[in-house]
Amino acid sequence: MSKEPMPKPFSWEYRPTVLAKEAFHITGGRPLSGSVRVSGAKNAALKMMAASVLTGETLRLENVPEILDIEVLRDTLRDLGVAVERESDGTMDLTAGDVEWLFVPLEAAAKMRASFMLLGPLLARFGRVIISNPGGDRIGRRPVNLHVDAMRALGAEIDYRDGYYFAKSSGRLRGADITFPHVTVMGTENAMLAAVLAKGTTRIQPAAQEPEVDDLITLLNAMGAQVQRTAPDVIEIQGVDALHGATHRVMPDRIEAGTFATAAAVIGGSIEITEIEPAHLGGFLQVLERMGVEHSVTGKTLRVSGTPQGEGSYKAVDITTAPYPGLATDLQPSAGLILTRASGISNIHETIFEDRLEWLVGLRNFGAQVEILDPRHARISGPTTFTAAEADIPDLRAGATLMLAALAAPGESRIHGAHHVRRGYATIEEKFRGLGAELTHVSEEEKSPA
């Protein structure tokens, strides 16, 4: 492949959303009660925003969550030339006319891994893109080689140097059989976003079965694509010449729903979680059932009740994460926190990411008896009576879980790294305050390098 030059670093006016360092101050030990509405799914909305570059017409998304990751991708799209307008009711209009600046820089990728989802749609519509190797949470190796291999299977030429992927295609991409060595959610989605404008038929296997993938399929078909799931783990795409605008409502966030369910089970009280899709929570609800956590589902509402300090009333169980419809890796910290309230020894087996048990180190600060056996296995002995403490948040989902531990601990706790939580949970402070929790966030000055 020819050596396409890197854009000059000072020729591009990138103004990313600044993720200021923050901490939560929490006064815990108070049971929660009330109702909370689940926001739109982060992991669906981000991919749909990326899909907006597939057409020059306006894509309207409803129920878009107010989170920092959305702001980061919004600013990235605007700098590419996409017009993005957001309303206070959660509606977002995106119009990608003539996008000429096909460069996604390190600054964007370092803040959010989902920026790499722009590879497929930009390549499919414009035939070229330069995109940085992505960043994201510290939860283990998440290589993008599967995304790159999928683009090459569709006929793209991709060269990697200086931390950037230089991708281009001569004419339209071509439909192909894409076989992943294992299930990859983002890989499946990126391949779909590229294949919808490719010439011919594309078959993806094994295709991720997560509901966020099916929600993206619904959106793409509303835009004029021809995508169907022909088997549980097979997706087939018949490429079309062009897509058009559409209106779509983002599905509810199943991870947020699980977080509030965990709050009731661990902190105590009773919480009604509304506007959920119960079918999306099967793996997590099975954990609640096995442990004996009181819960019920009525329509689109989940109610969960717990007793303060747990009192050892839950049953110790072993949990294993798995691709959908199994227990989601993003809900592993929530399920793991409930295990601390159980009488006896429980085990966690994390099959998706090899470093996602790091959050348990912070949980020890609150009095939990946990042992990390290896990067994928941990043991928890309970029941735990939480005590107020200070902890650092390593990643988004673990951060929300450490918040819950602090809310369960009587006294004053401080959680550093609150900005991680605000990346993925919309108005989380207001929601918890509405349930009776006492917490605030404060800015923390960035420490000078040693």
C-alpha cells in the first residue's frame, strides 16, 4: 500500500470534551427506596451515532443518554464535518453531508474505544480513513485486529504505522464471508456498518447475539439496508447502493438496569426500575434467582428488594460471564458485589476480559473478603459488613460498583475517578439522590507527573 502521509498535527483543530478528574463524596448506610427510569443504552447509541456517516441525510436518534462518551463521539463527529444537534429530551439529529476530514486522531481514540467504530462506515461510504488505535477502559487486551481483518475481507487495503491505521478501498467494498475466531460484539457491528454499502452479500459468523447488535440492525434496516439474522449466530447483509435518513429510539440500557437492581440488593430497601426490557436481563436475573434476592418483573418494570447490610440472607453461588444470552461481562462487577452479601464462598469466572477483576482490589477497602486467584478467577467469602473507605475507580462498570459499596457502608467514603462513571451512566447522582442516597461529586486537580 502506498505511504499516505499523516495529517500535520497542527493543521487540525481538535477540541475534545475534557474528562476532568472528579471524586464522589458519599455518606452511606441508608436503605434506598423509590422508582428510577433507565436511560438509553450507551453501547447501542454510540454505534448508531457512528452509523450516521453512512448517509448524507439526517439520522434522528431518540432516547440518547446524557453521558460523557456520547459527548466525546459527538465532538469527534462534528470535527469530521457531521452536523450534530441535541435536544433536551434526549433527541439527537446527525447529518453527515460531504465529510472531507477522514481522520480520527489519537486524542479521540484514547478517551473512548468506540471511536474505532467509525472505521467501517467511513471506509464504506468514502473509501478511505485514517484512524488511531483505540484506548478505553483498563479491563484487558481488546485488540482491534478482528475489525481490521473484517475490512480486509471486504476488499480494503489497510496499513498500520505510527499508531494509526491507514485504510482505503478502490471503489466499493465487496461482500464476503467473514468468520471470526470467537464472538466479538464491536467486530460484528463494525463489519455490519461496512457491509451495508458493499457490493454483494456478506455473511458474518459467529455474529454477536447481544440485543444492542439487533437494535443496530433495526436502525440500519430503517435506513434502507438489507440486514437479517438468519441464525442465532449468523448475520447476512445484502449490500445496497445508498442509505437514507431515519428515526429510531435507542433501546434501554440493560447494564444500568442491573446496576440499580444491585443497589437494592446490596444497600437495602426497595427499588422499582422502569422502562426496561426484561428479556435483555435474563442472565443477570438468573443470578438473582439463584441467590434468593427478592425481585419481580411486571411488564417493563423490575422491582428488587434487599435488607440493610444483607444479613447473610443470600445464597453463595458461582458465576461465569459469557456472550449473550449469558451473564454480561459488564454486569460481572454488579453480580460480584451481590456475592459479598451471601453466606459462604462464591466464585467468579470472567471469560471475556482477562483483567476485569481488578475492581475487587478496591472492594477490599470496604471490608470485603476477596481473593483474586488469577486474572480470570476470584473467590469471595461472605457475608460482608461494609465499612466506609477510600478507593480508586479503575474503569466505568467497576466504578459504579464501588459507588454502591460506599453507599452500603455507614459513614463517609470518597471514591476517586468519578469521571469514569459519568462516562456511561446518565444523571447518576440525581437518580441515586431520588432514591434517598447522599452523594456529591467534586473536581480533583490533576497530579503533576513524577
